[in-house]
Amino acid sequence: MIIDGTPQLSKIVGTMLLMSDITIVPLKPGAFDLRAVQTFQQHFEQASLLKETKAYLLMNMYEKTHLGMEAWEAMQDLGFPVLHSKLGNRVAFAEAVTE
């Protein structure tokens, strides 16, 4: 299961975690997503009391930016394993929508 959205605000995150064996949480570089992981962690810890489950972080990386590199380093300290693969920034898709 991939949670893509606002996991810190959703009331169904706990239910989704109980339904999954592995959860992948994609994050963008920035304080909002990094803070959201702290709230997600609370949901995860509650679900883990009821079921063995795993969660991984997946970076939506802006490879060559200072913010992207700082966020990558910060993710290492959030308490979840970080996947080595990274999502790329799909600028072409965003540009196509505006044309």
C-alpha cells in the first residue's frame, strides 16, 4: 500500500496500516512532509500493537537541489527505513497540464 496524500490528517491511516503488511510513504523535500512523518509514526505505532507491519520512506527527490539533499539526510533520522530508490521530479507532466 502506498499512502500518498496527507497521512497525518487522515482518520483512516490506522485502518490502512492494519490492512497492509508493508507501507511505503512517499515524501517530498520540505518541512511539511518531514513533520507529517512524526504524526504518521503515531498511527504506525498504534497499528503495530495490533499487527506486525513495516513502513518505509520513499523520497520524491529533487536530486540536484540543496533542499533535496538536506531532506534526504533528515529522513535518515525519522525512525523508518529509507528506500534507496528515489522518485524523480516529473516536470514534463506538470508542464503538459498547463499547455
